Amino acid sequence: MTDPASPAAPSDAPLQFERAEFTEPRAAPKCALCQRAITGTYFEANGQLLCPSCKDAVEASMTGGSKSGRFFRALAFGTGAAIAGAVLYFGVSALTGYNLGLIAIAVGWGVGAAVRKGSDGRGGRFYQVLAVLLTYLSVCGSLAPDVYEGFSSASDAEATDGAAPEEMPVVFRVIVSGILSLAAPVLVGMESPISLLIYGFALWEAWRRNTRAVLKIDGPFQLAPAGEAPAPESEGKAQEQSVG
Ligand SMILES: [Zn+2]
């Protein structure tokens, strides 16, 4: 069948050495933040390439700024995410009738991310605790309507048992259910180990997203001529190379 004299050539076209464009690097290194192509000097921050101006900006964001400003921003962002999460979690649970674990974990993730954003990405033990606390409160909030319902019907039943069918003031009901709601995740978790696990994951997610950022900047490096691996250079020598 196949002629041994003519080995299966993929095509008759001649090999196109001329067309292969080796003059341009295949993947031009880009700054991880501003996405501009790196020409010459660059830095490496936690393994990502940064141009000099982005490196300065990253460094400034990790050292400067106001501590209380970060705290209040983290608190505001985290609280917003916690409220949104509670509404979402309650809404979906009420609509579907299921305690959807994925949503609880998403709430933990969202609150954690919001706190981290507020803290300028710094994280740390303090923000971990804040994120966990807000996530817990968010879960409490998602359970609060059920707690209120349960508490109201229980007290109504009690009231009808007694001689005086006195209506309990709504404000009082809200306050008491609010306090009871703080324990609701624990109480629900004791009833249902799956829920306990879900809440645990949610809190862990919030915690995890706020681990202290460690910034390790290496450099400056000089972009090596195409084809060679980038290597550390002294600045003076490197500048000459980039010109040549
Ligand atoms: Zn950049």
C-alpha cells in the first residue's frame, strides 16, 4: 500500500523556515497588574511580574494608608456583604425549602472577600476574626425570620392557653427573636450535623480569605534578550544591556 520510497509526507509544501517569526518573542511578558508589556526592568512580587510603577504602587499600598480607614472600610464592606448574604440565603431557603450549603459557603466567601477588599488586601488575624464574625451574623440573619415565626407562634399558643390572650408587642418579639437568633446557627447545627458542617465551611471560607498578605518582591530584574531566561542583573549593567 504505502511506497517505502516516499515516506508519508504531511504535505508537498516546503518547510517554511522563512515564515516562522522568531524575531518576536512568542509570549511577551506582561505586567500582572496593568497588563502592559514589560520592556527592560521588571520586578517579581510573589511570583508575578510587575512593571516598576506597579511595583511602587503595590509597595505603597502595603505600607502606607490609614489603619482606622482600612478598619472602617472593611467593616462597611463586610457588613454590606453580610446583609446581602443573609437576604440571599434566607430567600433561597424560603423559596426552595432547602438549606443550600453552597449558598452559605458563598456568603462566607463574599463576606471574606469584602472584608479583604476593605483592608486593602492586607488580611491578618484581626480581619479574619471580623470576617468570621460578620459571616456568623449573616447566617443568624438568614435564620432570624424563622426564629421570629417560631417564637411568635409559640408565645401565641401560650397566650391562648392562659386566661388573658394578651398580644405581645411586636417590638418585644423582634428584640427577643433577635437575641435568640444569635444562637440559632448553633441550635440548628445541633439538630442537623450537615448544617453545622455547612456553617463551619462558610466561616472557614471567610477566615481563609483574610490570611495575612505576605508581599515578597524580588528584583529589579532585566528582561533578557529573546530566547534567554530572565536573570537577575545589577541595575547599571542591566541598563546597558537593554539598550544594546
Ligand atoms: Zn504595571
